[in-house]
Amino acid sequence: MKKEFKWIILSMLTVCLSLNMLSTANSYSAKAENNEAKEIAISDSEADKTPLSAAKLAEEEARKSAEIARLAAESERIAMEAARKAEEEAAEKALLAEKKEEEKKKAEEKKRAEEEKKKAEEAKKKAEADKNAYNIKMSAKDKENLYRLVQSEVGYMDEKSKLYVASVVLNRVKNKKFPNTVTGVVLAHNPRTGVYQFSPVKPGGRFWRCKVSDSTRKAVDKVLKNGDYSNGAIAFVAKKYTTYKAAAWFDNTLHHLFHHNGQDYYRYR
């Protein structure tokens, strides 16, 4: 009976030990399974987490690249717009400068044309002024000397006297026996005797200090325009103001034409 009891006790101990070992094994197995599950979960989590971060980074990089590209495109657009405006402004300035230059050229051409026209008119006026019935070339000095001589000789007399004296001077210019210029005839004198052809011309005479009147200028211009009024006279003398001998020379040497206002006019015979 004791043996049976011992066997029973031993069997029970064996069963308890087996159960304990089984429980421990199951515990270890459960822990192992739990750890393996955790490792799998962690692995899965890491596996899930790594591709997600790379995708976000790639997306961020793509977004940044797109933003850089957009900014570059915007900068290029702004630059192109600025260049276009600069070209337009340059073209506008060039057009304006060209227009101003053209206006300047037109103004200069107009000015030149006006100046040429003015010169032509002045030349025409001068030619008309220089033109005379005697076909004598006269300078401004010649004309002024003719005015002064007529004024100093008969400035206080009537128009006919002025016409006659002016005619005498111009007839002398055309005659080969006298100088061929008005000034030469007016200032002619004998160096040996000091006698002047026209007494007012002598030094200190009326010729040098007289003031020419408008009526004298008109009378002289009339002779220049219409020609000789004296029938070819080349000399005149106021006999009451000269000597008998001088007066006789005129009568004996020259041909008497007419007497007017105290003066006698002569031409060559």
C-alpha cells in the first residue's frame, strides 16, 4: 500500500512538474511570440515610416524646384518686359531724335533758302540801284560823291540845275578825255596848279561838309535812271563868279548849249 501511495505521489509530482514545465514553456513561447510580433510590428512600422518620409522629402524638393522654376520664369518675364520697355523707350527716343533732327534740318534749309532769297533780292536791288542809263559801274562811294558834288554846286537851286550838273559829271565819265569813274571825275584836279575841276571839292570846300538833301538825291537818281538831261554838256560855269579870261576860254573853246539859273552849259565842239 505504501508503494502504491508513493507511486501515486510520484505520479502527481510528475504531472505537476510537467504542467509547470508546460506552463513555463507556454509562457516562454507566448513571450517569444509577443516579442516576435512586436519586432514584426516595429519592422512594419519602420518599413511604413521610411517610404513616407522619402516621399515627403521628394515632394518638398519637387515643390522647391517648382518654386525656383516659377521664380526664375517670373524673373525672366520681368527681365523680358523690362527689355521690351527699354527697346520701346529707345525706339521712341530715336524716333523723337530723328524727328527733331529732321525738323532742325528743315529749319536750317528754310533759313538757308530765306537767306539765299534775301541775298538774291539784295543783289537784285543792288543791280537795279547800280543800273543806270549811262551803263556806268558805280560803287556806293561813287554814288555818294556824285550826290555831294551836286549838293555842293547847286544844292540851293531848282531841280533842273541839279539834273544838269549830274548830267555833266556822268557825261565826263563816258568821255575818254576824263577819268572813267565818278569819283575820278569829281576829285579831278591839276597837281601842278592845284586847280580843281569843281571848286567845292578843294580842301575845306563845301563838298566835304555839306549835307545832301532828299531833293538832290532824287534829282541825281532821276538822271541815273533816265539819262542825260543836258544835251551832252561836259562843262558849266557861273560867269558872275569867275574871271573874264576864264569865261572867255569857255566861250572860245567849247560849244555853248544853254543858260539856266545863272550858269552856262557847254559841250565839246
